Amino acid sequence: MGFPPPIPPSVLALAPLLALVAGALLALLLEAFLKRKDGELPAFVAVLALLASAFFTVVSWNVGTSGAYLHGRLLVDNLALWVTGVLVLAGIAVILMSLKYAARQDMNLGQLCGLLLMAVAGAMIMASSSDGLVVFLGLEVLSVASYALSGLKRQDRASSEAAAKYFLMGSFAGAFFVFGLALVFGTSGSLDLISGLSPAASASAFPAAGAVGFGLILTALFFKIAVAPFHMWAPDVYEGAPTPVTVFLTVVPKAAGLAVLFRVLLPLLRDGTAAAVFLPALSAAAVLTMFAGNLAALRQKSVKRMLSYSSIAHAGYLLVAVVAGNAPSLVFYLLVYLFMNGGAFAVLIAMSGRGFEHTSLDDFAGLGRRHPWLAASLSVFLLSLAGFPPTAGFLAKFYVFGAAVREGHVVLAVAAVLASLIAVAYYLKVIVVMYMHDAAAEAAFDRDNPALFLVIFLGLLGVLQLGVWPGNVLNLIRGAFSAF
Amino acid sequence: MSAMLLGLPLVSFVTFLPLAGAIFLVFLRGGSVRAVRTTALAVSVLTFVLSLVLLFAYDGASGLPELVERSSWLGGGIDYHVGVDGISLFLVLLAAFLTPLALLSSWRAVDDRVKEFSFFMLLLETGVIGVFVSMNLFLFYVFWEAMLIPMYFLIGIWGGRRRIYATTKFVLFTMFGSLLMLAAIFVLQAAYFRGAGSYSLTIADLAAVPVSPALQTWLFLAFGLAFAIKIPLFPLHTWLPDAHVEAPTAGSVLLAAILLKMGAYGFLRLGLPLFPAAAASFAPALSILAVIGVIYGGLMALVQKDMKSLVAYSSVSHMGLIMLAVFSLNFEATEGAIYQMLNHGLSTGALFLCVGILYERTHTRLIADYGGAAARMPVFAGLFLVAMLSSAGLPGLNGFVGELLCFFGVFAANKTLAVLSISTVVLSAAYLLWLYRRVMHGPLKDPADLRLRDLDGRELACLVPLVVLMLFMGLFPGTFLRKMDSSVARYIESLRSGAPVVTALDRPGGPGVEAAALAEPER
């Protein structure tokens, strides 16, 4: 084997993570020592680190490093690699979106890049472990970086409020996780979540304590994914955070949390007695999340807040894939969700200028006439979020809901389908305003932002290609998860 | 002929040529409105010419789908699989025929954002043709849903005063039905997998292995709801008058002429063949709803003050008759239903064009604002009259043939419902002729008003092809019916073999159905 040079698998397995951490430290150092604070050098470093991470992920995939490393603390399997891929793509998209945005909103780009890389690294750790302590480590790295990211717009009260809220609520969630882990460890004697939660372990001397521990761990994960009824913090934080950070918050923690949830719950799905308890609970949470998100989104006057609620609803759809125990549809939905959700927020960023952002529904009036391409792009993203064919959003829903029906969760699928109908109403409301209302005033618009337009273009490409001709991606995913 | 075309993916050409044209339009400079209009028209005319080639290439002797193209797409039973048979062929032609006329009719009526308008019209054409040619359930659903988007924009941007309310109602009503259909598709897919051991969403495969009767009931209800909303079947019709009244003329024409047919086509292609047992047990109830629709739509049309909503309610009435014929489950009725779908497309399309022509001149659709228009517009009066009589079913015109076939079939299935549904002849003659008298005859409403000038060349080009076709279909129905015969016979046979024997006896007109089944198609 000439290229890539033979790297020991254990190094290769850690390489995506190491690249990110190195990039994060370098970006923070550059920020500290560079004379010009508004330079884009940290962003280049960060993108390079992410690309390196992506490269190692692909190499790792091709070489086939599947297995457990570091005494079983780090699992590299296809689920971990796919989720890592989504996380890295999300990181690149967020940095490209914030290049101009950071300067215009008086945000420190260097800090943003460093924190973002750390957060992605934390999410990556979560996605590739089943060890309770390692998952907690990842969770905290992700969370602490996220708190700081939400408050990066320091002049802005909403941003600071978001950071404070997120920190307060997130600390509780972290505490729940640790307490739950302690209970599970106490009853089963294992820190590994899969074996600790297995029916054999819960049949120990203190089954009730084990069940409470399990519940607490689930609660913490639900909080991270923003699953109802633990989603109350999410709209305020998503709305208050700087918009590129919102993209990050609506994709990365959800993807990492769902990966953990899926990994931990999948063995239990195979077990009749355990599944009889937690499957109804999980289904109820999914239905509640879809309806809570969609019904609240109906009443929003701000597009940013509406998209925040919509992202909560999408967590509900993603949870359906977990209930169905179907990894391919979960991964495909995550990938599509990144493209359509990120694309929609990217258009929102394009509507901002120095020191202000247009997020109110009225600001979009007549956009179809003033900026036809921007309005058309947002329409495609919204139609995809709403699940209209031939966009990728439809195909993603088709696979998730179809998997649920195949596993016998027909009622859940019907509920999901009805929730999507509610969603159609508010997504179309934005399109109505853009195309069917007349502009009140000329809202300013950020023309000179090639990186942002690249993101929007790639988003469009992703949403349409994955919707019409996803053959290669589907084959890759199908090949990856035949084991599941 | 077909040998010559063997290598060409003709059906795909017809389906996707409008889409290609629409994409081309996006990159055309928006400044030249004329170039945009001409390009769109040329693309749609070319599509129609190609669809004529399709007509000649289609043999129709076997009744099986022809010109089939199939290639793997997403895997898991989801293929790109298209073709035409005697049931879908003429609906494709109808869509390809009416789109250029609709584009031509909006030559002057639409002068705002012409590029977007033409773009969505062509997109809509691809959507509806795609629904008719799909032979895979997934593909069918994709087109069925995708077609909503252009219609949503057409009504919402170029519609009347309450356009946003109307278009949102239209989309939400339709989505409600089709999302439940999506859930039913999942269940069907899983059930087929349990039965056959492999995944397939090919419609023919699914029809070959019917699911258990208990499951059929649920699935038929879900599919049926989607189709019934689209048709629309009473009492799910409330979106239709709103959408029609607010839509621009071209939108109304395509909505009435083609989109409503998708619901009836859905029953013929999916609802009945996939769930024959459930269809047979629900047929009486649905037939009664259809008859209520016939009478209710007719009575509502009588009292309308707005010409467009009058035509809209007449659609409810006429579609009711078509559905009654579809649920009669025999050869004559089914063939009559398909023929009547084409007739309704032509006559209602023509009526909406006529209303649009009047509206362009006076900017009012209220019947009370008109009177004596025939004096100023003699040519228009003649063409309007033919369209109206075609809709009312005058012998010699196409509507008569279709209604007669429908009544034959319905009568064989259920005499009471047949008698009740014949009221449509009286009702439609009443509301249409009364409309004609009030608008065209009598003294001129305002002799000083010179806006009522006769048709110009463009408007003639819109209406004359429709009227000529109405006459032709009235005088030579065999030309069309011959290509449908074997497909319809095959369809009826498949319904009979799939449905349990008991259901035919349970139905009110049970013995009659058997008699009709024995009568071999002649011609």
C-alpha cells in the first residue's frame, strides 16, 4: 500500500479527533498573538483542521479501522464514522458562514473558530464511545464550548441571555447525566452504558436504582437533542445565539446525542421486556417533540425563531428513526437535515449587514422580486424541510417513516405524517410573504459574501442531488449498515 | 411505427421536455417578455407534438402498458418506471394539448413576472404528465406531490384578491390526503415484503399480491381520501370553488381540466386495482356520495352569481358523475368515465377560457354585469355556445358520448342511482343555458361600453382547437375508444378476479353487475 502510508490503526482512529484539537489550539493561539484581530487566518486554520479531520475519517473508512481502541473506550464503527462526517461538514459550513458575519457583528472570529473546533471534537467523542465517562467527557467539552459560542455576540443582550440560559440548563443536564451514571455504575458495576443498561445488569440487587439512572441519562441526552418536554431552553438559545452558531447548535449536539442514544438503545430494542417499557416512552417523546415544535412554529413572527422551532420538530422525526432502530435512515436524515437546515439559516445570514439582522417575517416581504435567487434558494430549503418531493427532505422522511412502519410503529408514522402537515403551513407562510406580499421597504442585503454563497450553493446541490439522484450516497450508507 | 421509435425513451421525452424548457427559461434573460412567452409556448407545443407521436406509437391491442421504460433508481423496489396504457394515454395527451392553449390564453392576462409564470406552468405540465405515466408507486407519489408546488405559486402569485387564502387551503387540503396516502404506502410496502419476501413498489406487482381484506379497508380509506379530495368528491369539495375563483385563467383551466382528473385516475390506477375487496365494499357508499355531488354541484351552480364559481360547481357535478361511473365497476361505465374525463377537460377548459376572455375585457366576472354580449361578439358567442353544449351533453358533441356510456354502465350497476344521476343532464342544461341567456342575450347592458370587442387571432387560436376536438370526439368516438378497449377490459377483469365473490351480491345492483360483465365489449 503506497498511499496512504501505513498508519497504525490506533493512531488513525484517533487522527480525526487529534486534527481538530490541534487546529483548535492553533486557532486560539493565533487569536491571542496575532496583531490584526479581524484577520481570517484562524478561519483558514480551522477549515484546514476540519478538512484534515475529514481526510482521516475517509482514510479510516477506506482502511477499515472498525474496532475498539484505548482499552475499549473509543469505538470506531460505521455509525461513528458517518456521524463524524456529518459533524465535520457542519463545522466547515458554520465557519464559511461566519467569515463575514463575524466581522459585521463584532464577533471574534479566532475565538469562534477555536471554540467551534473544540465543540466538534467533543461531539465526535460522544459519537464514538459507549463508555459512560467518555461520553460525559465529550458532552462536557461540547457543552462548555457551546455555552461560550452562544454568547459570542457580546454587545447583544439576546446573545448573552442565550449563553446564560444554555449554561444554567446545560449544567443541570450534565449533573443529571453524572448522577444517572453513578446509579447505573452502582447497580451494574459497569461504566459501559450498553452493558450497564443491559437487562442482565438491571436484574441486579437494586433494579429500581438502575432504572432511575437510565432515566436520568436519557433525560440528559434528550436535553442535548432538545426533545420535548426538555426543549424549553432551545428556542430562546437558538434565537439569541449568533446565526452561524444557531446552525451549529441545531445540528451538532443533536447529531452527537442521537448517535449516543442510538448506540445505547439499539441492544435494548432487541430485548422484549426492556423494549416494552422504553419504546412507548420514546415514541411518546418523539410525537410530543414533533407536535410541540411544529405547533409553536406556526405562531412565530420571526423567521429565525420559526426555524428554531422547526429544528425541534426535526429532532422528533430523527427520534422516529431511533425508535425504528434503523441506522441508515437516521444517518441519511442527519445528512439531509444538515443541508436543508444549514441552507435555510445561510439565507437568513445573507439578510444581515453591519450590526443588524433581518429575521422578522416582514423583512422577507417581496424578496422574490428583489433577490430572486436568494428567495428561490430559501424556497427550495423550506420545501425540503417541509418534505416536498423531489427534494431530499422528502426522501429522508420517506426512509425514516418507512422504517418505522416496517418495525410495526404504524401509529407513530401516522402521527409523524400529520405533524409534517402542520409544518407545511408555516414553511409555506414564509414563501407566501416572499412571493405574494409587496415589499414594505428595501431591506439591506449582504451581496459581497462569496463564502456564504458557496454554502448556499452547496446546500442547494445537496438538497436536490440527494433528493433526485442519491444513488451513491444511499449505496454507501446501505453498505455501511448491513451489520445493523 | 413503434419499431422505429423503439430506441427512444419517448415517454420520458414527453414528461421531461417541459421541465427542460422550464430550466432553460431560468437562464433566459428576463427582460424580453416576448422571448420568454414564445419559448414557453414553443416547448409546450413541441411536447404536444411528441405526445401525438406517442398516440401513434401506442398500439393498444394487448391492453398492457406500452412504451415502457424502466431503470433502477433508488433500490429497494423503487425504480424509474414509466409507460402508457389505454387508461393513461389520453390523459397525457389532454395535458399536453391544454398546456399550450393555457399559455396562449394568458399572453396578455399575465404581464407580471412572466418568466416565473411560464416556469411554473411548464413545471406543472411535467408534474401532471408524470403522474399519468408513472408505473411505480413511489414515482407516482413524487409527481403527485411535486405538482402541488407550481400550482401553489400559480394561484398564490397570479390569482385574484383572496388568492393566498385559496392557495393555502388548496395545498393543505391536498397535503392532508396525500400524507395519509404516504403512510398507507409504507404499510403497503411492508405488507408486500411480508407476502412476497422482497421489496417492490411497482404498481403491477402490488396489484398481483393483494393484501388481506382487513388491511385493504384501511389502505383503501387512506388512498381514497387523497383521491377523493383531489376529485373532489362531496363533501371534500370546499377547496375547489375557492381555488378556481381565485386562480388565474390558465391556472383554472389546468386545475379543472387535468388536476381533478388525477383523483379519478388515482382510483382507476391504484385505489381499485390494489384494494379490490375494499373497493367493492365501499363502492355503494362512495357512489351515493358521488350522486349527492352530482345534484349538489348542479344546484349550487344554478345559484352562483360569479361565472367562474358557476363553472367550478359544474365541475363538482360532472366529476360526481365520473366517479359514479368509476365505482360502477363495469366495462361501459369505466370507459365512459375515462371518455368523460377527457370531455370534461375540454369543455370545462373551454368554459374557463371563455370566462377569462370576457373578464379580460370588462374586469368583472359577475353575471349581472353582462347582457347582450352576443351582439358585440358574434364569433365568441358561437364558440361559447358549442363549449357550453358540449358540457351539457348535446348529441353530436363529445359530452353526449361520454355521458351516454356512463349512464349505460351506471344503470347496469344500480338503477336508482342511475336515475338520480341523470338529473345532471337537466341541471347542467339549466344552469349553463341560463348563464348563456343572461350573459350573451337580451339588451346590451351598457351600449356605451365598447370594451366588448370580438375575438382576436390569438383567442381564436385558443378556442377553435378545443371546439374542433369537441366535434371530432362527438362524431368519431371510436377513434379514441378503440385504443382504450383492451386496457379497460383487462382492468375490469383484474378487479373481478381480485375481489371476493360475495361483494358483488352484497351490492344493491349485484345481478346487474354480473350481466354487464358478461356483455363483451363491442365496436
